[in-house]
Amino acid sequence: MLKMELGIESLLKMAWVAAILPILIASFPSSYLNPVHQTLLVFAGRGKIIQSSSRLNKLTVPQKFFSHFYGFAVVWTSFLLLTTWIYAHKIGSLVSESTSHSNVASYLTGGSQVFSIYKTYSTSLEHNFGIWQAVFLLILMEIQVLRRLYESLYVFNYSSTAQLHICGYLTGFFFYTAAPLSLCCNCAPEVFTFVANTVAEFIVKGKNRMPPLEFQWLEFLTPLLKLGWFQWIGAVIFFCGWLHQRRCHAILGNLREVKEEAKDYRIPHGDWFEVVSCPHYFAEIVMYGGLVVASGGLDQTVWLIFAFVVANLVFAAAETQRWYCRKFDNYPSNRYAIIPYVY
């Protein structure tokens, strides 16, 4: 089990590093690396910033295909959330229980096993906390992907000519496969084993011989309320970014309410648009920063998700800022690209 767990975590970490490095290289200000920068611009192209003059511009799909990987994200995240939540309920809560009578008796009679028993209990409690924390992080991710799917279907009026490069399309599937899994990779192997064993038991015993399901909301929700301050502070940060991204996406969607005019661009105003050109990207960074805090700040895999989000969105925001300045002579000169008063 330990080897499998380390294997999943290591693969995810290597995948995130491999995804981050090309963006960092392309962002480095050097004439020698300009071809790398231009190539990445082609692969990351979408909508108004797609490189239409590139020889690779035929490798595109309609931008409305964004809904494909958001739909996938909802299904995948829901599966991970449901199975992890059920498993967390099976293994126990975060409520500290009193030491059993036998352990007390052992201690009173000078039993030397009491210290090893306490250590095992503490480790078990810490392990349970990690699993319930994973449930908490997956709930936040579920809230995000559900909203993004809704927006891709009903908020954004994509032009019929708007395209998305196939590499960006596949990157979306990579991200929404790896990100939810990274949030629960500390317990994913044992959860998958639990699911496999449950399915096997169902096949062997049949529905009628399976133990009855007893569902009580409090038993599933109470452990989440006993998580630490880091989790709840992270959730507050997450929802701050979530609400602002929702507002910014509504502003962008309202700019092109009529689908026949969806290819006509206008300068967005309102909310964080008064400060930066891509506030929806900045809000995304805030959200994933909230996930870092909610994870306790010690999970390297979650930090790598955050690093990828920052690198990817800063790169895209810089190009979007250049496009706005080329497109509109009256574009506000006081707007930063993505991070207020910084960049």
C-alpha cells in the first residue's frame, strides 16, 4: 500500500513539474528562447489570442469545447469525492475518544505498552484527519468545476469562429484529471482498494446479501466541522476568489449577449477589471491559493498545482494584455495584466 501511494504521489509530482517547466522556460526573457515562447503561444492559443498565422493553426477545435473537460471534471471529481467521503466515514471520525478501560488498567499496573498504544492511536487520528481533509478539498474543487461547467454552457457566448488549440484542449483534460487526484493522493490508493473490494463483494454476494446502507447526514458532516483553522481560512480565501471569478465571468459573458455579435470585442469594466486585464485569472490564483492553505500548506503536490496555475495564467494574461493594447487605442493604461499593482 505504501509503495503504491508513493508511486501515485511521485507520478503526479513529476507530471506537474513537466507541465510547469516549459512555461517557465518560455517566460524567460532571452532571444535564444524566443522560439520556445512562440511555440508555446501557438499551443496555448485560444479565442482572441490564438496565433492565426501559425502553420499549426489547423490543429484546433471550437472554443465551446471547453465544456467537454469541465463535464469530465464534474464526473471525475464527483467520483473521487463520493468514494473518499464514504471511505472516510467507514474508517472513523475525528472525535477524540477516551482511552479504553483495558489501556487505563495497563497504565495503572505499570504496563509498558501504554506508550506504543498511544502512539498508534495518535497516528491513526492523524491519518483520519488527512482523509477528511482530502474530502474537504474535493468539496471545494467540486463547487468550482460545477460552476465552470454551468458557465461554459450558459454564460459564455462563444463565437462560431472562436477556436482552441488541440494542445490547450488536451491540457484541460490533463489538469482536471491530475488536480482532483492530487488533492486526495494521500489516501487515493486505499480508497481505490476499498472501492475494488466493495465491488468484488457485491459481485460475489449479490445485492440482497450486502449489509444494509444506513445514511445519516450528521455522521458524514460532523467530522468536516471538526477540521482545523487552516481548512476554514483556506475555504474563506477560496470563496473570495470564487465569487469574484463568477462576477468577472458574468461581465465577460454580458459583453457578448447576442451570439451573432459574439466576435465583436469590447473593453470589460467593473469588479477587478478596473485594476487588472485578467481578473478572472487572478481570482483563479486566489482560489488555488486557498486550496494550499486548506491543505495545511505542507502538501508538495498541492503546491505544484498552485505553481502550474500561476505559471499558466500569468503567461496567458501577459499575452491577453498585449492583445488588448493592440486592439484598443483607448485601453486603460493603468491596468496591470493579472496581479494588482504587481504585474
